[in-house]
Amino acid sequence: MPLVNAKEMLEKAKAGHYAVGQFNINNLEWTKSILLTAQELNSPVILGVSEGAGKYMCGYKTVVGMVNGMLEELGITVPVALHLDHGSYEGAKKCIEAGFSSVMFDGSHYPIEENIEKTKELVATCNELGLSIEAEVGSIGGEEDGVVGAGECADPQECKMIADLGVTMLAAGIGNIHGKYPENWQGLSFDTLDAIQQLTGEMPLVLHGGTGIPADMIKKAISLGVSKINVNTECQLAFADATRKYIEEGKDLQGKGFDPRKLLAPGAEAIKATVKEKMELFGSVGKA
């Protein structure tokens, strides 16, 4: 099945009170593990690509070629969107040209007027090409490709202004952060989320920084209109832990255990287990 934009899968998720997971990819193993798990669980899925990961994987055209090849070779039939994560204005344009089916323009660090102006232009381009587009209001905490935010809460009125431009989905800061959550984290602001939901109506809302948010908070966020949840750090940690264990047990020194196909296999399996756990929590299993 060819790549699809994320509009239909997210509208179904919003109506059905579940969320679709966006799992960021960093290499071939990541992509293969996520696609195979989505197929096995009959779940729609969004493959996220940060600008840094796109550069690491030799550019956006390389990523598009790899993903399209895998969809065909692995016989993937569930809906898959290929999405730029936290894209700059220039990055979004490059991904559109390269063949991504969805982009995020993160204009949260601009004054709201400039965020609106740039988002509006990209919405027009995406509408013309049949792509989905995500916008952001109120920066997400932590660091993502050099963009650092304190985890502030978005202004619901500004969220409505961006939603009214015709974006497919809206990422709004509600106290969430990228990476590991500190011990003194205050939790998600459900009052902010509820106020945003009231003003944006049917617009699917996006929760960034899905790693480390307790399951009960995830479920409450979904009940308040969150239809897309981003996961990256948790897969990275699972991959690193499994790889460390393999090496510490000396398996890389046994036979051809040094072969990267063997060396990276435990990490790939760990990613599958993490993705499965998240899809079950988000409620997307069987919804393809």
C-alpha cells in the first residue's frame, strides 16, 4: 500500500477516542521494526522523521526511497504516513518535494503573526498536493534537534487561530517535554488541553513527548481530543538497553555475533516490543 496522508487515520482516531502513534525512525532497523509491528497489530502508523534524522539517513529522498521500498517488499497493507517532525519552514518544503505524505511546520518559536503567515502558506501547498500538515503553538519542553523549549502551555486562543488556517492536526504545549521527564515534572495541564479542545472542535490534537507520560495521563489526554501521540526516546532507550545487554554478555564475540545483522537484532526486537506496548495503550490495535 502506498504512503497516505494522516488526515483520515486521525479523523477516525478522534471520532473513535483512540490515538495513532507517531514513532520516529532513525535507520533501516527502526523503520522495519515499526512497520512490521503495525502490520502484525493491524494498526495505522505514522513514521516520524526529524530534520537531524533525515540528515543522518542521507537526506529526505533517501528516506522516501527506503520507506516506499519497504512498504512493497514487506507487503504492508495498513495505512502508513511519512511525516516530518518539528520541521522548519525550509525543511517542510524540502520534504514536500522529496515525497513525504505529511509534514509538521513548527513555528512555535516565532511571534504568532509570523507563525500564522508561514503556516498559512504551507497549508495551501499541502492542500494542493493532498498532504497532511501539523502546526504547533506553545513550544514543547526539552530539546529536539537543537530547538529547546521549557514545556510551557499554549494559549488556547492562539491555538484556535492556527487551527482555523485549515491545518490537519495541531500540536499544543500542555506541559509536555521531549526526552526523559525530570522528577519534579508537574504533569500535563488538562485544563489547558480541555480549553484548546473546546475552541478547536473536531481538530485532531497531537501530544509530543510521549515517552515517560504515565498511562492514566495518556488515556485522559486521548479522552480530551488527543489523536496522535509521538514516541521516540522510549524506542531509543529500548534499543540501547538491548544492544548493551548483547555486548555485555559477550555475544558479539561468539561465532559471527559481530555481524551487524546479529548485533542489531536484539535492539530491533526491543523496538517492536515498545511499539506494540504503545499501540495497545493508545488503542489503535485493529483500527487499520
